Amino acid sequence: MIRAAAPVNPLIQGSNPASIKQTNLATALRIIRRGGASRAEISRQSHLSRGGLTPIVNELLAQRLIVECESVETDSGRPPVLLRLNGRYAKVICVVWIRDQAAVALVGIDGSVQSLYQYPFQGGERAQDVIDMIVAEIARILARERDSLLLGIMAQAPGPLDAMSGVILNPSNFNGWQNIPLVEILSERFPLPVFLENNLVGAAVAEQHFGYGRDIADFIYIVVDEGIGAGFVLNGQLYQGKSRQISEVGHISLDIHGEKCSCGNTGCAEMYVTVPALCRRALQIGPAQSCDWAATLREVLRRAEQGDAACRRALEREAEYLGSLIVTLINIFDIDTVVLGSSITAAREALQAPLTRYVAERISARPMLEPHIYFSRLQRSSIVGGALRMFDFYIDGRLGTYAQVGERSAKALRAFAAQ
Ligand SMILES: [Zn+2]
């Protein structure tokens, strides 16, 4: 099957040093990670002869980064041996700290979640309590793992955050917690590479590998919950701006004569499109009142189903406001696929048809471009995507050479096994 994904560089042949070897290993891994590949398929995609490929595959097998599996496709004779990533050996510790809970998971490089510890907030926790929980759980994972390759720790949180220095800045509705230097805190405690990214980034990458973004080179991923953010996958690569923040599409103005937004602009999308904005319209909830918004959305959907006029109207408005934002983004990027993620996905049945209709009627590129709007069906996408991101860094050499990553992992496991 031919897939439109990230362009893969051809394997380099020649008699050059270790960097060429690592480049070739990385190229093979990029091909194999797309759901597995036979030797013939890797050879075809990498333009390297089977003979030239053999030492590369043997090296990956020896390093236990890949395993051999029998293919189930038996259309012509003996099935080819499929090479897959070895998620039971190479793993990433993923930390996701969001508004209502923190989670620590051990995830294979193939996206398999192998352990997951969730810590729902009761209210009244200090930031230090959450940090202590995260540190304790990571230490437990390190003590438990004996024979694994741990690539590092990928932490994710809502924005705004400073991905460069690894600091959670001042996310709204984040229990007043701010300016948390999470990378520094975890790096001091654990001898592993630590990164901090927006949790939307992980979710977008998971969607690219396992969701509606699979096999699609360009799509826009929009999270709609208590805020709005967007990630753009362009030519198979996640686009990241200069400050490595996500796109602040929530502050695109939908009404220049609207209310003043806290960002300084007027009539921002965030004031109309978020799940709280939808629920407030439907149930006349005052601006000062807070709720469990995911549960409130379910209530709005239930009432709309039963014919409640205000709830139905609020959902129609949501299709218009969100549709207007999507029209703007499609007009800028000339992309036909949009995937919506997070709590808004509960409203798939109510929104998909009116939203698609609204967008199709208004984008400039109609009728050449037919918009496809999907509601993500993935679970735990930030956690899974965090591991995929770290594996990207590993392949790209951002974590050092493969040998260095191996030595660092072994050292960390020894240190914590002894504790
Ligand atoms: Zn704004």
C-alpha cells in the first residue's frame, strides 16, 4: 500500500562512518513504523538493494528495536516476514498534566500503552503535590522495568508553555498553578532526557499515526474543550512555529465588534466556540459559574435530542461559529481534512452534518475542494502521541546516538533498581 506520509530519504550507500549508519537505521525505522514493513517493502521505499539492506535490518534486530512477525496477507504463496517496532522493549515514559488530572504512563514506541496511572484532582492540591505524585510514579516505573530501553520522559501540559526551557507558564483554569519548571524538576531527579510539549501536539501526532490523519499528508487538528488550539500536519510533518507553541486559533476574531477578549483582541473564537461557551448558550449558565463541562455538554446533547429548542439552537450556533473558524483555516492552508479532538467529539452526531455543510458552502476553493470534517475516535491520544514524538526525537538523533541512548537507559534502570 502506498501511503502519503512524511517523505523518507533514500538510504545512503557507501563506505562512510557511523553517521551514515545511523542515518540508514533511522530511514529503515521510519518506513517500518508505519504499521510494519517487509524487507522487500523497505528496499523498495529506500531504493537500497536487498543485499545493502540486510546489515541494516540485522542491526535493528540485534538492537531489539524491531521484531519479525508473520504477515497475515497470504494473497500469493508464502507470506513475507513483516518487521515491526518492538514496543515491548523500547519505551517512553509519558506524563500528561491537564486541568482535572495528571497521568503517568509507560508507552511502547509502537504506541502500545503498557501501564497507566491516573491521578484525578480532588481540589485543593498544590502544584508540589502533583509533582510529588509524578516523581513517585516515574520512580516506580524505573524500579519495575528490568530489561527495557527507555528513551526518555515526555511531559505534556496545556499552553501557554515554554517548550524550549520546559516551563508550564500560566494556563487558564489551571487551579492557579503557574511557572512550573517541569523539565528542570524531572531532569534533576531522573538521568533521562526530558521534554515538555503542549498536549495538543501529542494528540495531533497520535491522530496522524492511528486516526483520521493516517495516510493523509495534510490535515488540521483542532482541539475544542475549555479552550481551542490547532496543530497543522503539512506534507506529513507536524508544523511547529518559531516558539514551538501551538497555533492560537482561538484568538482569531469572529466578530470585530464583539466583546473584548483577555488577549486584547475582540470577539475571539474562544468566546463562542469552546464547550463552556456552547453550554452557557444552551442552558443560560452565567459567566461566573463553573461546571464539569464535559458532563454539561452531555446534558445539552441529551436535551437537544429530546427536542429542547434552546439546546438545539445552541448546537446550530456551534456549527456556525466553529464552521466559520474552519473556513478561515481552510482558506489559508488549502487543506481539505479537519479532525476535531477532545470534549467536542461527544457532539459528533449533532454537529458533523451541519458543520460540514456550513464549511462546504463557504470555503473559497469550492467546488474543487470538498471538506472532510472528522471527530477523533482515539482514546488517550496525548499519552500515545507523546511516545511517538519521543521516538521521532530518537530517530532524528536528538537524544544522541543510539548507543548513548542505550547507555543512559541502562544507567537509569540500574540506579532505580538499587533504591
Ligand atoms: Zn482573544
